[in-house]
Amino acid sequence: MKIFITGVNGFIGTHLTERILNDTDWEIIGFDLYADNMSAYSGNPRLLFRQGDVFKEQGWIEEQVRGCDVVLPLAGIAKPAFYIKKPVWTFELDFEQNLKIVRMCAKYGTRIIFPSTSEIYGLSADEELTEDESQLITGSIVKTRWIYSCSKQMMDRMIFAYGQEEGLKFSIFRPFNWVGPRLDSFKDAQKRTARSVTQIIYDVLHRGVVSLVNGGEQKRSFTWIGDGIDGLMAIIANEGNKADGQIFNIGNPANNCSIRELAEMLIAEMKLKSVFRERAEKAELSSVQASNYYGDAYDDMRNRVPSVLKMGELLGWRPKTDMTETLRRTVSWYAENVMDNHE
């Protein structure tokens, strides 16, 4: 199998690349604007990496889509701090550029596996979010946070429509807060643009105060990256074609906790590492208004718990890693690879 992955240098892309190269005989053609994480895989004959801009290399991208069996367009904006401040760019990349790739896949009969998002459910009041039944509810236009959710929702709808009208072969997956090594860099955290786990670790080490937006009462269901990749690999393998035309949540409902609880658990794990202990013992939690942290365009959902029944029933996947082990592995990686560096 030959797989084309855009955004291959990112969090999901690098972990997926590592798993494919270690556990299969599949070939990868990878594409990304950045290359800093690719050195670990250089020299592998089953990986061809090209550094470039998805906005500028449509001809080359089309050649890869035509010549591959599966396409995973992982390139996109996935950080609230970015899509709040740069909504136009978010829409252009997450929708417009990826729609071009979807149309290429329809043209050449190439299967596409698209990364949707748990944010697509928005402000749904469902206690458990299901792929095919839950309502997709977003906030007002002035809250530009929702342009990311809307961009992904439009992509899901267009992919489904191409499948219905033109026979596009597709699967869609919705990651629920996948965390682990390489989630974000400390450079992101220095600018307060990292996602929660990386931002909290950085704030403990370099600020001594963890800022909890609106007190950190909002809840998320955190998923160990390895479990997420297990699910994604099952979708790619597609035994019995059971993933065809399906949308899948990939998350861990048992790991649902508030951001405040996440911060407390991370600090507790950091205290167990000698390199982090002194700063972790001094770290404080501080509540900050969302408007002061992100600006007036921010909005948020109170809770987000996935149903993963479909992944279990069709593909035999279940999340395996509990919250304590997820954070322990993540903190251990930072202790071994980041230390006091700003990356």
C-alpha cells in the first residue's frame, strides 16, 4: 500500500509515520511545510519526504494523489490561539486547500481518510457524542473560534456528498484530544499558542503559574496518541471494507476531566521527575478570563465525551491507556527530551 500524507511533520503525522514504518511494509509519501521532525525517519527507503507549501504545489500534490492508494490530508490549523486570530487562513487551509485534494481523490478513484475534529460537535448538549446522531451546534459569528469547527464540518459534508454522488472512497475520523510527545513545541507555549498539555508543562517550568481559562472548569476526554494511532491504523487497513463511508470518533471517554484537574495531575506527575520537581512544587494555578487570554472572539464548550461504540463494533478498537498512564508517559518524554530547553 502506498499512502500520501500531507502535514506529515506534525503531531499525528509523525506518530503515524513511525507506526507505519515500524509495523508494516506500506510506503509513505510525506509532504509538509516544515521538516524538523523528519530527521528521525530519513534514510528509510519506504519514506519519500518533500518539504513544501500546500498552497503552492498543487501540481505535485495531484501527481501523488493519482499514484497512491490512500490519501491522509493532515495539514491544517488545529490550535484555538491560531484560528481565533487567523480565521481566514484557517478556512483557506482547513477547507479550501483540502477540498482540492478531495476533488483529486474523486477524480482518480483514490481513497481518502480525512481528519475531522471533536470540535465539530461544538455546543452540543449530548452527554455522549455520536458520529451519526449528535447535532452539530456552533456559536455566534462574532466568536471566530467556530470557523475551525465549521470548516471541518463543511469538509465532512462535501466528502460525504462526493461519496454519494461520485462514488468517492472515504473514511472520516474525529480525534478527541489526542496527547503525547511532540503535541506542540515550547516555542508555541512561549507565545501562549500551545494546546493544554504542552502549555501547562511549559508554564510550570518557565512561568511558575498555570493560567486556567475561565477557571479551567471545561472538560475534555484525553486520548493517548498511541491509542489514537491504533484506531487510525485500523481505519487505513480497512479489513473487510468495514471503514468505507464511515465517520469514527477516536477518543477515550474514561479519560474525561476538567482542565483544572488536568493541570493538577500534570503537576503531580512532574513532581515525580527530579528534573522537574523543584519547579513543580512551586507551581501555582491561576484563573484568567477567556477574554483576557484569547480575546473577545473566544467561545468554548463545557464538555466533550465521545461514543466509541462504532469503532469497537466495526473495527474492534477500544482505548487502552488511562489518564494517569497517558500523562506519565507524556511527562517522561518531556523529561528525557526537552528538559529546560525552549526547543
